[in-house]
Amino acid sequence: MSEAKAPGTILGHPKGLFLLFTTELWERFSYYAMRAILVLYLVDKVESQGGSGLGWTQADALSLYGTFTGLVYLTPLVGGWLADNYLGQRKSIYIGGFLMALGQFTLAAPHDWFPGLETTLFYIGLGTLIIGNGLFKPNISTMVGDLYEEGDHRRDGAFTIFYMGINVGAALSGIIVAWAYTAFGHHTVIDGKEIFVNDWQAGFLCAGIGMVASLIIQFFFAQRLLGDIGTIPAAKLEKQKNEAKGELRKEPLTQIERDRIKVIMVMGLFTVIFWAGFEQAGGLMNLFTNEFTDRMIGGWEVPTTYFQSLNAIFIVVFAPVIASIWIRLGKSEPNSPVKFALGLFLLAVGFLFMIGAVMQMDGDASAKSSMWWLVGAYFFHTMGELCLSPIGLSMVTKLAPLRIASLLMGTWFLFIAVANKVGGIVGSFIGHGGEKEEQLANAMAIFSGIAITATISGIILYFMADKLVDWMHGAEGHTESEEKALEEEMAVTAEHEAIKR
């Protein structure tokens, strides 16, 4: 590909990397700020009852949350195809970013501006966000790779830097959006009782401003720091080049290739189980934090959305630690299926903490559980993610036959999309309103069910591991240099974060 690249480096990397780092930081801030308050906004009381939400039941809100996060993983398949064949990455980012900002500002519109149309505007805003995400999400990380020539050793480190930007944005989101919806909230009196009303619209406005910041940074500095990277539809050029060489010939799959595809399909089923449990973080666990957790530290109440930042913080801190552990194990390092099984076990441990939180309340919905149960749950869930999630992405790239690699990567994200929808359905079993005692009992059943399912799945996968490794036909191997291996492990995590988040 003959794209002109802007000269100049910072810390040994092209300046364009740090432009993309900042662009993605603010885009991820925008997305996670919105996600942190989505369910809380849906279940909050309507204005006439002293709230600023839509007054949905928890079950309906969690079902919608699952649909939304599922579509967030599906639309990038279309957005990536449009960018590769027609728009180019740069134009896709501009269009997608504009639509995402428009979606956030639509959600931010105060209810009294369009009385009676609150729900309609909500769906329009959410739909616009989903479409914009599909155009933005897959293309910003692709441009990171395009900054480097094939074989450039700096590429691994570039994704590590980029992934730090992603998680810094995600970590800031829960904290800043909490400031927005509380700072602009107000006190009101309902039935003679004074209550505080959160301003969720201010939270969505904050997310929209973050998206605009991302767009402005990209618009003013892209040509100077990226050159022509992302302006030409990459796959279109590649296809023309291959056609000129006569390299587009169809060949049947070999037995080795079929075996490797079977591994991807089997592991995909287990990844559905993991993500269906993990994604309770923004849904059911978010509601549990809001309704049933004692968040007081002295005289200050920790905002619910602060807990949504824990995953990103833990990833930044512990990803290098986990990567280093795998390397130091050397030839004793577990294979990919065993790491997957370990991820499922750690997910189950996390839900044991949630079971502990419910047990502490002893069936009394007026009581509150300690916030440290939640911190423990998020910690073990993140450790499970670091064992399973980057490994899955790396595994697909190693096992997929080159001529259908994009198809199988799309299939992998389809598994994750299904997992998000399943997670929403599972969380919705908390019930359609009713007594808090009933909701608490249902939450206990859900947490227990996920823990048991994850444990059984981990055991099954552990005993299947040797067979799956046989089907890989030597695709797994060890790098001789410990320093190089650590760099590769961090790059695997980073590339996963760039796509998954």
C-alpha cells in the first residue's frame, strides 16, 4: 500500500500514534460514560414521580441493555466493510463520530423540550449511537497498525500505548459522568418528602462533549500527523492488487484447517458463557450497586458509576503483571483452552463475592451490603478477562485460514454479540418491579446460576483442552526471547482492547 505517512516521532513512535491515542481516549470516555448511566436512567422514576428517567422496570431495562451492547459488536462488521470498500477509515471515523455525538446529544435533550416524545427520542438517540459506533469502532485501531510497515517491531508497543489510552478514557468516564449528573441535579419535594433528583441528561451531555472533543482533535491534526493513512479504502486496493497477480483462487479447506475452525467454534461457545456473565457489570451489577450497596465513606456517598471504572483501572494495573506471569512460566505456561478455563473459574469466583453481598443482607432489602464485595467481584472478573479475552482474539488470528480470516473474526464477534444479548436476558430475570425482597432473591439466583454455569463450563473445557490443542496442529508455540515474548503478550492484550472496547 502506498499511503504517504507524516514524518516525525515521539518516544520513538510516529506522532500519529498519539493523535489516535487521544482520539480514542475521548471516544471511549464518551461511550463508557453513556453506558455507565444507561440502565440507571431507564429505571429512574419519571418526572412526575420525582425522577428524571423513563420509569422502566429493571427487567425491561436490562433486556434493552443486552440488545444495545450486542449491536455494538455487530455493527462494526458492517462499518469495517464499508470503510474497506467505499469510505476509507478516515471518513468512516468522521461520519461515525458525528453520529455518535448526535446520538449522545439526542439522549441529553431534557424531557420538557419534547413532552410525550421522551421514549421516541431515546430510541432515535440509541440507534444513532449504534450506527456511529459501527463506523468508528473498527477503523481507529486499524489505522494504528497502518502507521507501521509490515515487520516493524514497534507495532506491538504501539498497541500497548493505544490500549492505555482506551482504558484511561474508560476509567475517567464513570468518575466524570457521576460529577455531571450529581452536580446538575436538584432537590424537589414529592408527597411532603424532599428528594434529590439526578440529572441524567447532564451525564449524556457530558458524554456528547467527550465525543466532540475526539472529533475536533482528529479533524484538526489528522492530515498533519497521519498523512494519507486511512483516506483510501484499503481492502479495495488490496483486492485490485491480488486480482492483478491472479491470487484470488478458491481452494477447498484442508483437514488441518477444518480442525482449527472446529477449535474456534468450540471456544466461541465458551466465550458466550464468559461474556454473558461478565457483561452483568453494566446491567444487573450496576443496579445492585445503586439499590443494595452501602456506598458511604464517612459522610460521602460514592456515586454508582465510579464502580464502572474499576475494570479499566484493574486492566491498566494488572495486564502487564498477567503477561509477565505467562512468560515466566516458560514451557509450563498453560495452553489457550486452559487459560480460557481459568478465566471461567475466575468469573465464578467474582460472582461468589456477589453471593456474599446478598448473604450479608440476610434477605432484608432495607439493609445494605458492603461495597468491598463489589470491588472483589470486579477484580476477579477483570483477572478472568485478562486470562480469556486477549487469548481468544489471538487464537482466531493464529487458527483462521488466511483466505477466510475476516469471516472467522466476524464470527468471533458474533459470539460476543450473542453473549451480550444473553447477558441482558439473564439479568432481566431480576423481575418486572415488585418487592425489593423478591428482586434480592432473584439476584441471588442469577449470581448463583452464573457462578455454577461458569464453574461447570470451566471444568468441561479443562478436560477438553488436550483434544483442542491436538486440533490446533501446532499453532501454539513459545517465543525464545523472554523480552520479546513479554512484548508479544502485551500486544495481544492491547490489540484485543483496541477492538473489544
